[in-house]
Amino acid sequence: MSAARGRNTAGALRTTSLARRGGKVTRADLARPVARGATFRSWLAALPPVLAGRAVRELAAAIAAARRDGREVLLGIGAHVVKVGLSPWVVALMEEGVVTGVAMNGAGAIHDFELAATGSTSEEVGPALEDGTFGMAAETADFVNGAAADAALDGRGFGETLGRAILAERLPHRKASIAAAGARLGVPVTVHVAVGTDIVHMHPSASGAAIGEASLTDFRIFAGKVAALEGGVYLNVGSAVILPEVFLKALAIARNRLRGRPRRFTTANLDFHQLYRPLTNVVRRPTSRGGRGYQITGHHEIMLPLLFTAVRELLPKRRRW
């Protein structure tokens, strides 16, 4: 192409003025640095209302509004939420009546028990796998598998039975247990197991029949909570497969029985990776014809205290809702 021809092409461009074009981000959207010693409320208000800064505030507002209206706020957690030390936050919000139900996978229940029993949990998988000791803690298998057996025998849910057992045995760190808090407060804590995925399934005390029966009972309890989700909030935190699938099936049951309801509610996936099933089964599909879905990327140990503190700031100080 000749130089002259290139100049002609450039000269043919249609331009506009910057003032007329405008922009998606304005001065009103800029962050406001806060002074030292500022309150959390002023710090939160100073976040830029862009992307996650907006989403965190909107999600906190939705949770607070749901509880003021007496609606459900359900929390689905993977085991990592317990492993990074967030059990006290979950227990506190259950005690305050902010969280009205907790669903966890089988690994979450295992870590919950171990924290209650010994004040510690999680092992170094690599070295333990090499020497054949991975997942071989006898107390964990006996207690968790025993809870499944008792649940199946009594017709109760896995989570409730585990929590009752932790309280009955007066385990030394039971105040840190989500399952025990559920049993103490009457807040449903459900355990959703994929057989073969948890360390306790390797032990002779594991009964597939009992585990399946106990977990199925919990699925039905959870489905009942999801059926009442109209105007409420469901949070998926740290579960990439199990709980997004469980939530979708529970919602399918509700909409089959209730002629398409619940329809208008808020969902969110909070994780340090945004993956297919949480985005599809929690954020997008359930809210495609009503409600609102959020995806917020970040580490649980930072994002959940931030979100939950924001919720507290929006609710009057009282113990139960």
C-alpha cells in the first residue's frame, strides 16, 4: 500500500468528541480513600461501585432485606470453608438468625467433627498417601459413620444426627461445630454425600445403605428449605460440583410441585475460581426468569467475613430474626 493511499484511509475515519462519547466509569464511581481508624461502614461505602465492589454491597443488602422480611438465607459450603477457619462466622450468623440453613458436603462434615473433637483438622495428603496412612484416623471414621448409621435407623437427617452426637458426647471444641450449632438452635444443617469421595468411606464401619439413607433424608430437608426460597437468598461457597447439583435438583422439585415457584430470589457463587456448575446451576439458570445472580471471585477467608460484616451493618442489633 502506498503512503498516499494510507493517508487517504486514515482520513476517512469518523471521529466523535470525548465529551459526547462519555464513559462507563465516571468520577462518581471512583473509590474514596478513608481516614485512619475509619469504621467498617464508612470503608464499605467508600468502595468503588464497580464490578465486585457493587456486587458485595448489593448482595449484602439482599441478605439483610431477606431476613427483615422473614425470608430464607441458605448457605451451601464446601469443606474448604471449614478448613480456612470460618466455622465461627457461620455459627455466629446461625445464632443471630441471619443464616436459616446450612448445607455441606461429606468432607465438610468430617472437618466439622474433627474440629469439635480435637480442635484441629486437615492432613498433609501427599506424605500420608505415600506411607498409606491418608484418611485412616479411626475416631473420625467411627464417629461420622456412626452418625450416618444412627440417622438411618432413627429416620433423621445426617447433619442433625451428627450435631446431636457432638453435643451428647460433649466434645471439647463443640462450640466451633456448625452441625452442633444446628442441632442446638434448630437450624437445619444438611450433609450431602457422594459415596466414595470421603475418607470415612474407606473404613469397614462405612455402610453405603446408611450413608445413602441419611444423606437422602437431608436432601429432602434441604429441598423443603429451597421450596420456601421466594424472596430469599442462596449462597454457594466453595463447592464446585456437589452442592450446585444438589441445589438445582432441589429447585426442580420445588418448581414441579409449586407451579414454577420459587422464582424471585437472589443467588451467589463465592469462590477463588469461577467454574461451570456453580455459575450455571446457581447463578444463571435458577434466576433466568426472575431474581438476581452474582458471581464474586475471592478467597473465602477474606470474602466471607467482608460480606457477613456488611450484612451485620445493615441489620439492627438483635440476636434473632
